[in-house]
Amino acid sequence: MDHQQFANVPQIWKPEPHHGKMMKRLKKVIEDKYKVELDDYVDLHKWSVENLSEFWAEMWDFFGLVSSKKSESVIDLNIPMSESPKWFEGAKLNFAENMLKYRDDRIALVQDGENSKVERYTFSQMYELARLYAAAFRKFGLKKGDLVACYMSNRKEAYFAMYAVASIGAIWTGALPLLGSEAAVNRFKQVKPKVLLTVDRFLQEGEEIDMLSKVRDVVKDLPSLEKVLIIETKPESHTKDISTIKNSCFLDEFLELGIEDDGTIPPMEFEQVSFSHPLIINFTSGTTGLPKPIVHGTGVLMSVSNSFGINYDTDRDSVWLSVSPVSSGGSRSIFFALFFLGEKSFSRRSPFPEPPKNLGPPTNINFSSLFLPSGVELEKRGYLPTEKHDLSSLKLIVAGSSIVKPNNYDFMNKILPNTMFANSYGCTESMGICMPTEMSLPAFKTEFNAACLGTSVEVLDEKGNPVVGELGEIVITKPFPNLCLGLWGDEDGSLFREKYFSKYKEFFSVGDYGIVNPITKNWRICCRSDETLKQRGCRFGSSEIYNIVETFPEVRDSLCVSQYNKEMDERAVLFLKIRDGYTFSEELVNRARKAIAEKLTVRHVPDIIIETKEIPYNLNEKKLEIIVKKIINKLPYNEETVANPECLQYYHNVPELQGF
């Protein structure tokens, strides 16, 4: 690998003295209490991972977690990570009580939609609505440990319902609304929900998506469901026939259960549970088999407090915008960040509006979370802000779901020169961010300049040794509170240990690869999970190739995977999707080979470079390298999470790949 690449990384962010105010407040608390001197975030991070118990105890107090009983101990570090050591044992608290601790008249939620008016809800109104939902759920018979599943688009009702469910000590789970009925059933049947919350319809880039037909199929295959709650999106929704959906009713009818005969709503009750009581179940993507149900507890509060509160300098005066569906990881992070946010604005609008009239966000938005491919698509479609769009309040855009490429930074800097555009690294298992872009430190293009406080991250080679300047596997070397509790139904933890601790017995790993820059000491994510390639003895990540070829004006998209022969020799195959108005040619292939050899090494140059008309993505807009890899290697695969499955047929019989 050309080590010159480490020396010439452009700086894209220079912090000002006012940045990192929350971090500096926390640092002062720790310095005063523990009699230490800490220069900056780097020093604070080092102290936090060397003093885990003390650090997380301070975080609990710093963000004011509400509990009826404090913990007897923070963490027993003698218990291996693979045994899921419990945090804050003895503590009694309720997630919803923390989420609803503000009950004033400040704005909490703003909902916007493609065909509906803007709606605003104060913290006080949000509390009262959650109280109504909770009363109805209790009257219905929902109790501690029961499961409620959400299968719908980005709507306010999901927030009120989730807080109500958590107040009872019940468990929340969900599936993306674009998933087909079979894919949703494959998730829900593993956890057996008692209630399903859904919607009759939603809009996707102007197209109306009917949910009722999918819900009918889901309900048939889920005998555990005792109630199906359908949100009506229009006044005429009540005329729709839902009689064929067993145990169903419209949500507004169900909520009448929560109102007493005298018109009052019972007081809100917050079931006091342990810190490790199951709160939410997330699902993995399912590209390597059935999606795995990952269990999280109240530790999710520590995650958002850490990244949103400390790294992104969020407080009650901050306003966040999200366009992610409520069952996506990014949306859930902001879902939980209302714990200390001033306002959360979310939209059911398409992220690709017709330019230029709807491109800008509301003028008071300070922060935004963004599926990275949505931002990339804005560039490809040529959507640019005009002088009519006031984006001066926008301080930070956090990209998620994919690796940010150099040209993505260039585009966002072009349209938002005064806004930090940052990537974030996390995983479903951490229910939040492990590596953010810390606003009080300099930031460099394509790199993460920090790990979250209390999060010990290293890059290891194949022998388990820490490496710098070399591609290696990213591991978490010490426990942290927002790491998942385990897998649902895995009573003895054997599946959990096999999946996350089979390679490194002492460290947690999901199989992602990265590099530590020996000069900046920052991290780069090179590939997620099974996206690594090893050609001619050289291990590298697919994103290293994308970063080069996707700068070519002819290339709209690319995908690089491994193909194996009978002797298990491996070669890299690069597929290029060409922009309209350009053609695939041998000259383009030669330029690509030359650029890869110059910027990386000749061993990185894919043996095969061919054209493709389309590249598969999942519903979270991530490239599906693993599915194409399985197809060209004649292996079985699961296409239920593919957003554009019609494109897969091309990869089955590519002439250039035959005979290897």
C-alpha cells in the first residue's frame, strides 16, 4: 500500500474554541473529582477507557438518568465480554420515564409529510399522548415482557407507542415498511409479538405504497398476534375493509380504551426494571441467513448521550432532522436522543425532492442524520441549493449506512462549505455510534477522528496483534453499556459467542475492516463485514477501489467482489455502472487499472473489470457485495432485503466469469 496516502489527507474541519462545550463540561467534572489534568478529547478518551467504572458512573450523573434506585456496582471487569457482563446491577429505572422527563411547552417533535400538513408537539403533549397510549395498552392487557412490533413509515405514532410500550416494561421491535410480507414474517416470527402497529399506506417518492395487503399476509403467518393496530392516514381510511385482517382495528378506536368513563386518562405508571431488562430488539440485515434478533436494554440511552450529547455537542437548544424510517438504526438513535434534545424534526418526504423548491430543510435545523446514499443521489441528480435556501443554521450532517467516499465530501463541502459533513461508524449490535467525528478535534477527509468516550477500539491483524498503517479487523476490546445483551432465544449465549467472539475470544467483532492512519492516528473503515478481498496475497477492502474508480466522470457506481476457482484461488471482479451519455470501453478499463495500481498497488488491480447495468442495494441503501459474491460463486443467497432484486439475474451468467 502506498503510504504517501497517509501523509496527504486533506483537513476538512478546523475546530473553533466554542466547539466541544459539552465535552469540556464533562472533562472539568472529571478533572475536579479525580484530580487529573486532561488536555483535550484525546486525553479524556484515554482516561475513560482506563477507568471504565468511574467514567460510566459519571456519565449517568452528567446526563441525569432518572432512576428509583441507584446501582450497587457499575461493571465487573473480571467477567469476559463474551459472557455479557451486566452494567449498573441493582439499579431500577424505566426508559420511558427518562425519555419523558421533560414535560414543558417547548417543541419536542415536528412531523412533515408529502401530502399532509406540518404538525408540532410539545414535550408536554408528547407525555400526555404517551400516557393515553400506555393506558390503552394496559387496558388491552399488555404487560412486562410482551412484544410490540412496528411495521410502518416515519410517523409520530411510533414515538408515542414506543414510549408507552417501554413504560409498561414491554419490548419494542420493528421492520422497515418497504420489506415484503415474507421478509417481515421472517423477522417477527422469531420474537412472537403480541401487538402489531402499522399504517394503511405511505408515500415513497410520490408513489403510494399499500400496506394493508402486506399486513394481511403477515398476520396469517403470525399466530402470536392478538391485536393489529392500523393508523389511518386520511379521513376516508375508515372506509377501507380491514375485516380480513384478524384481530385488527384502527388506532384511534383502540386508543379509546385508554379513556375512563368519566373522560379522564389514568396516571402514567413507569414499571421499574433492571438496566439490562430487554427494551428493544433490532434485526441484522439477513444477507447471510435469517435476520438475527439482537436484544438491547436501557444502555441505548448511554449510547446517544455519548455520541449525540458529547461528540456532536447536542443540548436542548438543538434541532435534529431525520428522514429515516422508524425501524432503521439511524432513526432509532434520534428516537432515543429526545432524552436530552430540544427538538426533533422528522419528515416522511422523499429525500429526493424536485429541485429546487423543496431542497432546503426548515431554517432552524442545526443537525441532520442522512443515509449516505441519499446524499450521493442528490449529487448524481444535480440537486443543489439556491440562494432561496437558507441553510445557515445547519452545523452538522452525520452520514450513516455506508462508507463515505472522497467525492462525497467534496460535493457536500461544495454545497455546504460552513457545515461539518461527517461519517459515523457503528453497528446494529452497538445500537449507536462507536466512532464519530468529534467536533472539538481537527477532521480529515475519509477518516474518523475519534472513538466515543468509554469505547476501546483497535485494529488487529490475522494473528490478533494491533496494527497501524495496515488493513486489519476492527474490534471492541472492552465492554460498554450500549453493547447488545445477546440474541433473542439464545438462552445459553452460545450463538452470541459463536457470532461475535469465535475469532478473537476476548474481543467483540462484527467482521468489519479498517486502517489506523499512522500520521493522524485516525481511523478509516475499508469494508463492512464480508466485503474484504484477498487477491495475490493482498488483503484489501472494496471501498478502497470505489474511492478511486468512482471519481471517474464515466462511472456512476461500482461493485467489487471476490470470485473463487476449484482450488480456492481468489480474484477480484470489479463491476462498473456507467453514467448516461458515456460508454464502457477498453480505454476506461486501462485507466482504471492504472489509477488503482498508482494509488494502491498492482496487487489491488482487479483481474476482471466489466460493465453492469445495475448494482443491488438493500432497503437501508447499502451495496450488497455479499449477495453478488454468492451469485458468481454459485452459492445460495437470500434476496428478501434487496431493494432492486430484478438486477440480480444479470450476475448469474456473466460470460467473462465463466471457466475460472
